[in-house]
Amino acid sequence: MSSFFDLSDEERMIQQTAREFADSEIAPVAGQNDAEGRFPKDIIAKLSELGFMGMLIPEKYGGSALGNLCLVLALEEINRVCASTGVTMSVHNSLATSPIIKFGSDYVKETYLPRLATGELLGAYALSEAEAGSDAASLKCRAVKDGDNFVVNGTKSWVTTGANADLYVVMLRTDPEQRASGISSFVVERDTPGLSVGKKEDKLGLRASSTTELVFEDCRIPAKNMLGEEGQGFKIAMATLDGGRIGIGTQAVGIAQACLDASVSYAKEREQFGKKIGEFQAIQWKIADMATGINAARLMVYRAARLRDEDVPHTKEAAMAKLFASEMANRAAREAVQIHGGAGYLKDFPVERYYRDARITEIYEGTSEVQRIVISRAYLGG
Ligand SMILES: Cc1cc2nc3c(=O)[nH]c(=O)nc-3n(C[C@H](O)[C@H](O)[C@H](O)COP(=O)(O)OP(=O)(O)OC[C@H]3O[C@@H](n4cnc5c(N)ncnc54)[C@H](O)[C@@H]3O)c2cc1C
């Protein structure tokens, strides 16, 4: 599948391990988990045993320190069979462990990374609020310093894994006089008094992933749980999203690959007018376009991941990979349903789930419009 890219033996082994695990352990239950809205807790536990929940964490904290390219290789395989499991793994690694690794004090790293690496703690990321989505710097959830603590009040929205996570990286307003520079990041444990999981969203796709509010009511967070310095939270959030966007681009590649695989199988079996539908040029061209888009998007996410591993600026490349891959995946999902005809509209075939799951990749971790703003800014400034 990836022979066009120069992968090391270790990278191929990670990819192969993820592929076999995805096919044997996740694929058989993905449709049922989606139908029942069941969070795949047991699968996440097995992913932890494989070391897939600590892929960015340094070895001294118990992680495998394999890096972003290996993470992408594993994530594609997981997302190919279940995007709900894929986003849980992506958020945990890219959005929860990554800012702790990069911006956590020794205390924060020692306290949380070993347990995040083993999967004992599951991580989530809370930036968005009901009135602060694309304009995340306008967030209002307030943290007021009180001795060795910050007292937090307000509600975060749309938290992936919200109902299941043990720990959240949360962006809070510490200075109402400032905009982006009035925001700070904190690591918050789920059991902290004053923190509760709010409304659980009922979604079009990713139905086996929980998306919830987090409600803070006079919740006291230790000041030592701050990431970086006071006022750096928005920068930390954006630097974190550079990695997250590579993960979502990868999710899109995985979903699109699943669409292609299902479409090829169906086109080789389904007969109309006395021929396999794959013998019609209209179907052949759809397959050719899907395969071409997937190959291009895969190269873009690999490259962005490599740049991140090399600590080279990659904001633009991550945004491009996410933008291109997510739009490509939505076209692929649309064509996969089309190739299946009426069958594609039924829950009996997995392309119906792929179609619903693909949609979110153009929305979260920055909409396609926001990615275009980020990319154009790299050329035009502003
Ligand atoms: C399933 C799901 C999971 C999520 N998980 C998380 C999570 O774990 N953590 C988290 O913090 N957030 C999460 N989010 C939130 C997500 O990142 C936001 O929904 C997203 O950033 C868009 O914000 P919004 O929904 O408020 O839309 P809005 O910002 O209100 O945008 C509405 C429309 O206006 C467009 N628009 C807005 N501003 C501009 C502009 N300047 N120029 C052009 N167009 C513009 C947008 O592109 C969009 O088309 C999740 C969302 C969903 C649906």
C-alpha cells in the first residue's frame, strides 16, 4: 500500500501490526459499535498494550517515542476500519500527550506521561466553546488565580472522548483584558471536584466516539498543572493542532482507502447489463480518481509528519494535508456510495458509515475554510 514512500523496516512493521490488529480486532465490531453508539473501551485497552497510545511519549516516561510518521502509519490502518476508534487514538496521542511532552513542567510530565503511555489514563483536548469555534481565541471559560490554584467556571463544548477521558488538556481565559495572549493551558483530571461531563452530542457520524461538554463550577485546578507560562495557552493550542491536523488528514486517508477497497470489491462482483459494473468506464474512472487522490493525500500527511518529527515548521503543510485529504475523502465516500447504488444507502454495507464518518474531517480541528486561511496566510501574510 505504501511502497512508493521510503519507509524503514521499523515503520513497515508498525504499519503491518496496526493493519493486522485493525482487520482482526476492530473491523468485526466497528459496525455494531457505530450502530449502538458504544465507545470501544476494550479496543483502546488493546491499542494501549500494543504501545499505540504512547507513540509520541519519550521512553524515559514509558512511551515508545516512535514519532509522528509511525503514528500516521498506525492511525491510517485504524481509521480504515473504524474512524471512531481512530479519532480516540489520534486525540489521545496528538492533542493530549503532545502538548504535555512539549510544554509540560517536569512535575506534569512525571505525573501524567507514564500513565498516558500505558493507557491507564485516556486523554482529551478542550479548546472549543459554544460561542468560540473557528474563532477559538474568543473563548470565555474563566480561570481566576487563587493562591496555589486557579478557580474555573464555564463550559467547554465538543470535547472528543469527553465522557471517557481521564484527563483533559483545557484552554482557559486567565486574563479577560487580552485576547489570544489572555489564554492559558492546563492539564485537568476528570475527578477534580467541580468538573462534570455535560451534554453528550447525538452525531451524524463517529457514533462510537463520545463528544461532550465539560462543565466547570468553582473547579479548583492546581496552578502547577499549567502547561508553559501563563498567557501562552493559545500558542500551545495552535502548535498542538498542527499535529492534530496531520492526524485528521490521516483519518481522511484511512476512510478513503476503505471506500476504495469496498468499491473495488463491489465493482468486481456486481453485474448489470450482463457485465461486471467494473467493466463500465464510468465506474473505472471513479476508481482511478479515488486511488489517485488517496495516493496524493497519503504523501502529504507523511511529509507533514516527517517535518514535525524533524522539528521543522509545518503549520502550512499540516493544514494543506488536512484540507486536501478531508475534501478528497468526502469525494471518495460519495463515489463509494454511488458505485454501490441503492446498496450503498443501506446500513448493510459499510460505505454508508464511511460516508457519515468522512464528513467530520472537513469540520473539526479547523474547518476547510479555516485551513485555507492558515495556508493563504503563509503566502500573503496577515
Ligand atoms: C464531532 C466533533 C468533535 C469535536 N472535537 C473537538 C475536540 O475534541 N476539542 C475541541 O476543542 N473542539 C472539538 N470540536 C469542535 C470543532 O473544532 C469546531 O466545531 C470547529 O472548529 C468549527 O467551529 P464551530 O462549530 O463553532 O463553527 P463556526 O466557527 O461557527 O463556523 C461556521 C461556518 O463558518 C465558517 N467560518 C467561520 N469563520 C470563518 C472565517 N473567518 N472565514 C470563512 N469562513 C468562516 C466555518 O468554516 C463554518 O463553515 C469538535 C466538533 C465536532 C463536530
